[in-house]
Amino acid sequence: MSATRITALALAALLASGTLFPSSANAVEIRGKVIHPTRPGGAADIEVRLLGLTEDEEPIRADTRTDGDGNYRFEDLPAPATYLIAASYDGISFPGGTLSFPEADSPPKPPLTFHIYDRTADPSSLTAPSLRWIVEREADSYRVAQSIAVHNSRSGVVVVDEAAAPLLRMPLAPAHGEVRTAFGRLPEGVTIRDGIAELRGPFLPGEREIRLSYDLPADGDLQTVIGALQPTATNGGGAWELGAPRIERLELYLKDFGIAVDGGDLYPARPVRDGDVTYLSFLGFELEPGTRYPIRITPLPPSSGPPTWASILLISLLAGGSLYLVGRPVAAGSAERVEVSEVADVEKRALRDALADLDFDFETGKLSVQDRDRLRGELKREAVRSLARRRRAVTTESPAVRAILCKCGHRPRPGDRFCAACGKSL
Amino acid sequence: MTLGEYSLFLALFFCVYAAVAAVISVARDAPHWLRSAERGVIAVFALLSMSMIGLWAALLGDRFDLAFVAQISAREQPWLFKMALWGGQDGSMLLWTWMLALMSFLVIRQNRDRNRRLIPWVIVSMMANIAFFGVLVAFVSNPFEALPPGHAYSSGNGMNPLLQHPAMLIHPPILYVGLIGFAVPFSFAAAALITGELGQNWFRATRRWTLTAWFFLGIGIMLGGRWAYEVLGWGGYWAWDPVENASLMPWLAATAFLHSVMIQEKRGMLKIWNVTLIGLTYSLCVFGTFLTRSGVVQSVHSFANAGWFGTLFLVYVGVLIVVFAGLVLWRLPLLRSENKLDSVISREASFLLNNYAFMALLSIIFFGTLYPVFSEALTGVRVQIGPPFFRQFAGPLALFLLFLTGVGPLIAWRRATWVNLRKSFLWPAAFALAAVAIAWAVGVRRFWPCAFFALCAFSAATILEEYQRGIRARMRRGESVGRAFLELMRRNQRRYAGYVVHLAVLLMFVGFAGAGFNLEETKLLAPGQVWSLNGYDLEYRLTRQVTHPHYAGAVARLALSKDGRPVGILTPQKRMYFQQEQPATIPAVSSTLREDFYVILVGLEEDRSVALKVYINPLVNWIWIGGFVFVIGNTLLLWRLPERRARRSES
């Protein structure tokens, strides 16, 4: 068999295998429409790109162009995989969205429709809904994450060329280190010049957040931090000076590393916890361009009580003093003065008060003469009985009498009227 | 561990020691052990004081490495509010424990030469109380607990802004003095039951303690009402909230006790009832604290803290009740009455009725407060009972109590005659009729307010009549009117100062009766618009923004005039506190003796119009005036006048 024949047979077998043994991965389709909302027909013949990643992390790339109505279609795409669609128009990439096919036999997806816009250099539609700073102290540096959200309210893309003046300026901290970014590249339209992040767009309708992270040297001097928090090179120490546009919400988060922060006109908010880290947080609302917001950061003494040795000394003194206080009477074992039971005295006092009340009720006209005399007689008889009980109490040994001790500490015998030790009357 | 925490643990040790030493002193009849126990009490007080100083130092020194300090304090908080350690659960429990120790110390000082047979058991009881709260503070709710490393704050959350009000600086400590103060008569009652000395000693020795606790609890409740009225912005002062009820219940039980103990004092009757009442009062104090802090019932201002804290508290309340009830049952033979009721027309009979009414009121409040718990236990559904339930029952009972307030003073002890009663009630009855006629003339047509006004007038007339009769009796001895009045107050201090307290209660009831005519309206007003309401004209002028380091909000300027005459500018506010993420409504009130014009800013619209809510609360100021008179009356009651001794020698 000639080499040509063998090659022809192999090719035929290879072709046949494609139909006899189809691929295990299913083919899926993505279709949709690109719309230009302000210019009819503007979406015709637009380049649409597809970027995909299979389960095995195999990249997939495909391009197509829209038809006259803006429709596009990608066929025979492998699944399972995830796809990102974007349209390229006037040099700007417009994200269309993401579609995911988690199974080999995933059902078809509805059409993916998205918009493209014309570009403009007019920044009047831009606002900054939020400006956020997160400052943390690491072992040998301060880590700053600075982000700004830019909102474009116009139905167009605000963008300028690199040669033109930037649309927004977001100053970074002086002496900042290398700016860390995703994939090692600065976000699209961002350049850093003289410590200021210049933002030239594109800003599509809606909101875009631009986040930059960098380190600052931490030499222990808090002035470095204060300096680091200066957003412009022109303002004074420790103040934020905001450039246009107006900042609707400013958020400042400072990792709590033993500092007291006076946020000036910013509102101190509830400390924020993220895992084990506590952030002091400050909020500002509707901050006007050009206004300076002074922020004072002062170091705090370490939050702790008295030194351990002082605590131990003091507590030992307290414990020792208390033990001495309570132990002394027991150690001395001395009998101390205990007075006569007051039961009889109280009874006497009660009867006396009852008589006085009775007389007063009579004087104020609440009792008749007969009632007064009868009740007075009863009370007198009660008093006589009480006196008799009192006499018996001091001459017989009752539980109350057993407790009687003379003021000198001597315990009298039952029936004693005078103390045998000191001679005082009992 | 901080110095305060060390002191706390040492205090716990000496607390147990003092109780054991007191028991040994009784068992061995050894006075030196009792002296040692007393010194143990002093050590406990000193050590807990050190603990308090430690916590105050931590608060003033911004020790935000302690969880409690970080929770209730903030660096920029005024120092007075930093000192308010009762702003959080842990600190308030330490304060509670310290107050118990302070009271134990004072009891020991007062009774160095008195009540020696009772004192060992009083020490045991007080130390048992301190030990329970001390264990809670040390192991469950420790204010000295440090935050884990890396969790420390440079500043704290700060006290709840609503609590940063002058009334709140004194309201909790005053309330605590009231609630904790009942531990002293409770301990004396327990000691009397253990020793069998169930005569008059135990309550005579603690009369001033009982009165002081009752007075402080009353003032605490009133200050709470005043704070709610001024700060919470809902137009009222009492919402029958479980936490409010929790403080009212022991006050009612104590009020019943203060009246019924007089019957034991004068007649040797109601001994079982009196020890039961004082046991009930203190148990309700502790139970109320459990309600406030366990989260068992939902309340707008409770420290919800489920888990161990609530369980321990419940067990403690249970032990307290069981032990005390056991003691009462054991001593039943010694608690028999020495006398019987001579007549149903006597002051003791009226006091007995007064006790029934107080107990009925207390039972209703108890049932209503715990109804959600009962309903959940029985049916699985938590049913909340609102103010209408409480008002429905409390109203008639309050009327009955008002009637007794008037009747009681006019009846003699032991037995009164119908002839004397007819003579005594003539003028008060005429006053009551006149009050109804006046109320009718000014347009009051409803039964309940009319009845309240009539009975207030009736009782006020009896009090005035009492003063008039007393002065006349003194004048028969040749004294001038002024001299007779002073002598009357001096020589019958308890009785006539008590009447001042009754007068205070009547003034408060005038205020409560006014609530029947409260008016409530809501309206949206555009700038410049005038709202005419009940003779008032309220002109909305403008709203401006309020900015403050800790909150932002809006304040409305409202010009108020009455019958065409300008009254003033009212500025209700709506605030949002950033740090606590908490909104607050600050009312504006134009207050007269006749009524309060109370307005709150409900909302602000984009077109700058405002939604306002207006409450017209008639006679509400009389409640606060009543409170002021209540303070005067109690001060007179508690003031130790040398003339009382003179009266004894005279008699």
C-alpha cells in the first residue's frame, strides 16, 4: 500500500470518527442583541467578543459581528463553561454580561441584550456617590485601600483621551508605595501622575467603582499617617480637601491601632468589626467640592490599668487588712457587750403610744367619752400584764435572759440584780 | 485581672465568711464570733467599694480594653455620663451588689447595741443576698471582663443616647435604693422568724428602712415616668410596660405593708400577713429585676439577657420564696394574733380593706404582666396584654383606694360610732358633691372622671378636716393657730406627715383622671399653614437641619397661640444618632396647670411640609406636683424630730 493510499485511508477514518463517535461535550449557543438607544441602526455591524472558560480552565475566544438589527450569535460553544460577552464600539468595550452553562446538557439561555452608547467628553453628568478609605496598620507599613464610586447619569459614555485633562482626580497619599491592582494593571482609564490618580473614563451609564491599594511606610510617626490621609498636595496637615464632583458619601475606616481620631465635621459612626479587626469609622454626607475636612489623629496611651506589681501589693494589703479585721475578735476570744433583749421595752413603748393615740382620737372628736374610758381601761389592764411579764423576765432564766451580759462582760447568775464583777445594777 | 475584679472575688470570700461566722456565733453563743461576722460585713463593703472605684476609674480612664467600658462609654462622653455605670447590665449588677453591702454595713452600724439576737441572722440573710449577686457579677455578668487581644477599641459605643438625660443620671440609682432597701426589712423578718422573736422588734427596727425604700422606689417610678414623657416622645408617662409594672408591684405590696403593720403595732394583729407581705415585697423586687433582665417578657426598655443569667435569677427567686414561706409555716403557732377586730367601723378594718384592694391590684398587674408567658406555656401562642386591660381593673380599684384614703383618717382605732362618723363625713361629702357640680359645669359628663374628682375632693376634705380638728384640739390648750399647727406636726409626726403623703397621692390622681380627656391628632402642615385645635392655633414656620457631632436631624419651628394670644415657639426634633444607629423623637411641650400641649415631629416631606402629632394632655402637671409633695411628705416622715422624744416623755 502506497503512502498516499495509507494517508487517504487515515483521513477518511478520522473524518468518519467525527460522525460515528461524537464529542462528549455538548455544543451550546449564545445569542442576543446589541442596542444603541440614541441612534437607530447604530448597533449594526458591531464587533462582539466572547471570552469563555471551560471546567478544565481551557480558555475559549470567539468574535462575531452584529447584523443590521444588532443581533449576534455564537454557535457550537462547549459546555460546561462560563462565557463573558462584550461589544467593542468606538474603541470602548461594553460589557454585555455573563452566561454560565453548569452542565453539559444545560438548557438554552434567553437572548442576552445589552446597550452601547456614543462617547462624550462632558463630565457634567458624573457624580461621586462614595469615596472610601480603609487604613490598616501592618507590622511595618500602613495599608491603604482607597476607592471611589463614580456615577454617570447620562445615556452616553463619558471618556476623554489620555492627552486631555482628566475627568476626575483622586489624590493618593504622599509617599505611597506601589499601587497594587488586579492582574498587575491599573484599572482602565486610570493613570497615576505625581501622586494623583487621574480618571479619564470610560464611565458608562450607571456606577463604576475604582479601587486602588498601596502601602505607606510606617515609621511609628503618626504624622506620616496624618500626611498619608491628605488627599491633595495643596492642603494643610490632616485635612481632606475634596475636588469636584461633590461627594455624596465619604467613608473613612481606620483600623483601631491605639489612636484617637477627631473627624471634625465627619460623623463618628459605630465602630465596624471585620473578623478580628475593629475599624473606627467616620461618615460624611453631601460633601461640597473644595471644602476642607480637618481630621486630627492623636496617639493614645495604651489602655491598661495600674502596673501588676501595684495591683498585687494593693490587693495583698486589702486582703491582709480584711483578714486582720475579721480575725482579731476571734483570736482575742473576748466576750463583748450584748444588751438586754428589748422585747419588754418595745411592748411598753407600744402601749404608751396606743394610750396617746386614744387620747388624741378623743380630743379630735372621734371617740365618745364612754368608748374612750372603756378602751383606756383595756389598755391599762394590758399595761399591767406587760409589767408583770417584764418583772418575771428579769427574775427567771428565759432564753432572752440567758443572753444578758453586764457591760463589763461578766455573765450574771439567774436572779442577780447587781453585777458580781463590777457592782453595777443589772 | 484588674484590681476591681480582685476586690470582687475577695468580697465574695468575706461574704461567705461573715455568714458562717454569724451562724457559729449563734451555735456557740459566742459574741466574739458575731463581732468577727460584723467586721466581715465591713470588709465586704470596703472591698466592694474598691471594686466600684475600680470600675469608675476604668470608665473615667477610658479603659476600652474592657468589654463593659467599650459597650457603655465613649471617649467624648461627658464625665457625668461616663460615671453612670448603671447604663449597662454588668455595671448595674455591681452597683446593686455594692448597695446591698452598703445597707448591710449601715444595719451593722445602727444595731451595734440593739437587736443582738436578730443581728446574726440578719447578717446571714444579707450576706446570702450579696453572695448571689456577687456570683452573678463575678461569673456571669462581669464588668471587668477584658476584650480578647486585637478586639480593643480606641473608643466605645457610648451610652444609649436616650439615656443621656439628667433624669436618667438619678433614676436608676434611686430605683435601686428602693428595690434593694427592702432587703433590710426582709432580712429582719427572716431573722425574727428564725429566732422566734416575732413581736414588734423586727418591724420597729426597720420602719425607717421600709419607709426609705418605699419613698425611693416611689420617686424612682415617678422619675421614670417623667423621663418617658420628656424623652420617648409618645405623649404618655405610663404604658403598663412589664418593666414599669415590675417596679410598681413591689411598691404596691410595700404600701399595703406600711398600712397593715400599723395594725400589728397598735393591736398585735395580722402578724402572719405582715411577715408575708414583707417577704412578698422583697421577692417581687428580685422577681422584677429578673423580669427586666432575663428577656422573659418583651419590654421597650429591658436588658434582654437570656441564658445563665435568667436561669440563675429564677432559681434565686424560687429559693427566696420557698425558704421564706417555709419559715412562716414553721413559726405559724407564734404568729397568732393577740387581739381580734373590735368593730368593722374602725381604722384597722379600713386598713384591712385597703390591703385587700392593694392585693387585688397587685394580682391583676402580676397576671397581666405575665400573661404572655402563661399563654405561651398553655397554648404555645404568646399573647400580649395592652394598657386597656390594666386600666379596666385598675380604675375601679384605684377609686376604692381613694375612698379609703378619705375614710381611714376619720375613723378611730378599735371602734368608732355612727354618730361620730356622720359628723365627720358631713363636710367631706359636701366637698365631693361640690367637685361633681364643678366638673359638670365645666363640661365633664363621663362617670369615671367625675367619680375620681369627687373622691379626690372627699379625701382632700378629710385630710383638711383632720388638720383642722387637730389644731383646734391643740388650741384648747391655749396655743395660737400657728403654734398649734407646728406642735401638731411635731408631736404627731407620723400621722400628719402621712397625711401630706396622702395629699400627694390625691394630687397625682387628679393628674391621672385628666388622662380620660387626652386628645391626639395628626396632620400634615405646609410652611405657613395654621392648624386650629381645641382653642390652640399652631403655625408651622420652617424646618431646619440639625447637625451635631453624634447625630443629625431636623427641627421644626412652630408658633403656638391660645385663643389668639401667643404662647410661644415650639421646636420638636427628629434625630438620628450615628454611632448607635438609633432614631429619636424629641417632643416639644407647652405646659400649664390646666393642660400640656405636646407636639412631636413625625416626619418631613420633600416639599418641606411636616407631619405633626399633637397630644393635649389635661392636668398632667398635677402628677409632677403630686410627686413634689410626695417628696415633702416623706421627708417629713423620715426626718427625726427631737420633739417625738419629748412626746414620749410627756405621755
